[in-house]
Amino acid sequence: MSRTIEVPAEGELLELKLTINNMVKMLRNLADEVSIVSLEVGSQGKLGRTADVPDVQGVWSELVLNVNRE
């Protein structure tokens, strides 16, 4: 997921557009961090760093915690 919504919008549609674009950004950051951590574990056999994904909540936050668990 890398594409964001780039159409003019107003009102509730604007709020929805901003929410979706923010979710896409967070998901992209999470995927990048998970990829980096898994490459480290796969190549070095140990967790040398933790995933850093700011402002995640709910299930996404739990996923980041699970990735960082040693």
C-alpha cells in the first residue's frame, strides 16, 4: 500500500480522505520497520534493533510490540 488519495474533497469526504491517507502512511512505515527487523533477524540470527512506528494504536500497536519482543 503506497498510493494515497489525491482528489479534491470537502467536509466528511475530506476527513475520510485524510484518515485513509494517514492509515496508508502508518502501514507503509510499519511494513518498512518489520522488513528491516526481519532482515536483521534472518541475516544475523538475533534482534539487534526494534521497530519504531510512531502514533500506532490498537492492533497495529500490538503488532509492533510483538515484532519487538525478543
